Amino acid sequence: MSTNLPFRFGSEVYTWYMSGNGKTHEGRLGHMIEIIAQAGFTGIQPIFSWMGELRDARLLKAKLQEQGLELAALSLALEWNGAEETETERAEADAAIELLTHFPGAILCTVQIPTGRHDLDVRQQNLIRIVNAVSARAVAKGIPCSFHPNSPHTSIIRTADDYKVVLEGLDTKVTGWTPDVGHIINGGMDPLEKMQEYASLINHMHYKDWDGEPEFALMGKGKVDLLAITQWLKDIQYSGWIVCEDEGKEALEDPDFVTLHDGQWINQELVPALKN
């Protein structure tokens, strides 16, 4: 992919996770790394709980070097439903932080597993407190952090009101924001407008497309104006990663195809359409 840009493109592994609720491709991170490299991406964002033997920093580093990829970020997805982290959640977060100490510059990307919109006000404040605490521990070890909202109907950060509460509660000394353009539009907001509103928080990006039928579409086939968004990121000299996390229905049957399609679409259609 073009290097004449201030940002780089990577790929998330959730595209494979969609099939069989994570069971179909469990333990195949090495294969995913190979396909992501073949697609022309230069970085990868694995899900920490789904890395298998490649949670070993030495093995992960060797596989990434073999395929010429960087660890762009690491997804730490936990429920975080209490007033504080559970012992298990804290241990998992600290293990992810320890892994990232071996990959300077890679981002700890926190994301809450949605479990319902009950007790919304209290649970949003709990989430803010926990994300800030996890990020503070990571930053103390030199690891940059970013929070990733999502949009299932059971998510507590789905709507514009939710975004205002949670994003404005983040401790900007220790964490930034990962706009996921597909989740933003799925929550009833305009992705570019929301990104412009909280531009100072952005330190990582996720791309997926959306058509509302009922939700996500293969990249380039939906209604998200990915060209306008990418042009804006280029114009403001955003210098982080843009990570593709395609949740189009095609991923249920053939996540390899989806990832290869995304790489081709970005390189052959999106990037050439950008203006200087």
C-alpha cells in the first residue's frame, strides 16, 4: 500500500472471529497474519483473548517478522461491569500490558464486551473509571492507549449521548479514542462529524462499512463515506494506524476473501482517489 501518506493501514482479526462465535478459526492467528500480509496491509490488531500460543511475545514477534507486519495494536475486550476490575479482569489486562512491553509503539485498544443497557449511568461511570485505570497502568510502562466504543444494542456506549458521557470522561493524559466509523453510523451518528467534534482524542482508527441491512457491509459496498473520512485524516496529518475490521456478512463464510478484498479496495480504489 502507498507509503506517501501520514498514516498506515492494518487489519483486525474480528473478521475471522465472526464465524462460529470465534470457534471456527480459533488458534489460527498465524494464518490470519499470513492473509493480512498477502492483502497488502502493514499492521495487525489481534484480540488478546484469541491469540493462542502467539500470546508468547517471542513467537508473535517471529511470525510478524516472517510476514513483514507490525503489531499496530492489541484489542483488550472485557466486560468491566463492576465498580472496579475483577481479579480475573485485572490479571488479563496486566498480561496484555506485559505483552505490549515487547512491541514499542503498539497501542492497547480497550473495548467493553456489551452485556446490556441496564443501570446505564452507573455502568458508564464504572467503565470510565476502569478504562482510565487500565490505561494509567499501561502508560506507566510506556504503552499508548485508546478506547474503542461499539454499537450493539446491548452496548452502553452506542448513542450520541453515550459518546458525550464516556468520551468526555476519558483521562486524556493516559488514553485516546478509537473512532470506529461503522459503529458510529450504526449508533445513529455521522462518523466524520463525530470525529471532527472529538478530533483531539483520536489516536487510532477503525474502518468498517455499513448499509443498515441490518448493519454492516463489505468495505466499499456500504454507506460510510470512507473517502471523505480518509481525506480528512490526510488533511489533518493524522499519523496513526487505520485498522480495517470488516464485519460484512461475507466474513461469516470466507474471512480470507473479505480481508484480501479490503486490501485490494484500499490500494486500488480508496488511496488513488485521495487528493494531495
